[in-house]
Amino acid sequence: MPELPEVELARRTLDEAMHRVIRAVDDTDDWVRRPHRPGDITGVLVGGTLTAAHRTGKTMWCETADARGEPGPTLGVHLGMGGRIVVVDDAADRPAATPEWDRFTVTFDDGGQLRLFDKRRPGRVRLDPDLDTLGPDRQRGADQPRPNGSVLTATGHDIPSAIYGPLTTGGRTISDKS
């Protein structure tokens, strides 16, 4: 299962797919698009755009807009155990080496593609996933106190210390800060 750095990298990769008009969607993989039927996701996304990429824990989602620019459904993306997000600027220049492992593909008007690549298939793409069930930070908000009273406001390399506290050994604090 991907760990948080890999999932954050995937979310940042999704950023490369933002604000590009969607020309086609391949949502035919039964496992990945469950519980939707073939064409359900296609019918909602074609002509629209992905407008913002988000992540909480290991779950990612994109806000969407329809062809008129009106807010559309949320597109949930779950990588599974070995999945990754691939965004290419011109699919003709970078065809998939193993297209059978591209489980979900969005093709943009400019010729680029967003691909959910997974050898094993446990990944998932879903419309309007229930984001209210993504753990205590999602329900409470990152700026609200946790049960221990702390508030997570750290960024970058401070995040592990903010979550787990300072690392200590033999009475000395270990830090990667100078």
C-alpha cells in the first residue's frame, strides 16, 4: 500500500491535470470504477475539467467543473497497493508501455492524458466519495484541536514532529533542523 509521501507525490501529479478540458474517459475496468456502471464516470466528466486536487491521508479527490464551469461531482481516486498516477502532456508522444495496466484514463483536448496505472487492480475511482469518513482530521479540520489538545500547523519536514512529537534518544532530542 502506498505510504504518505507516495500519495502526496500522486496528488501533486494530479495538479498537472487541472484546468484541461476532458475529451474522453476510459472507465471500462469493472473493478476500478465500482460501484459505477461503464460510462457513468465518462458521462459526467467529458466536456468538463478537473479544478483542484486534494488529499487526506491516503485518499485523494479532485473537484470538477462541467462544460459551463459549474461545479461538478467530486472524483475520488484511490491508488491501491501498487498504483500510481501518470500525467502526460501528449499521449501520442508517450504511449502507455503496458496499456492493460492503465485502469482508468482521462484524455484531454490538448492530447494529454491522466492515467491510473496499476499492475494489481486494487485501485479505485469513484464519483462523490463520502469524504466525511476520512478520519479525525477530516471531521475536525486540521486547525482544530486533537484529543490531546494539540493543533497541527506544521508544514514540510516539521510534519512528523508535529504528529509524533520530537524524536529523543538517551535524553537528547534528535532534529534535522540546523
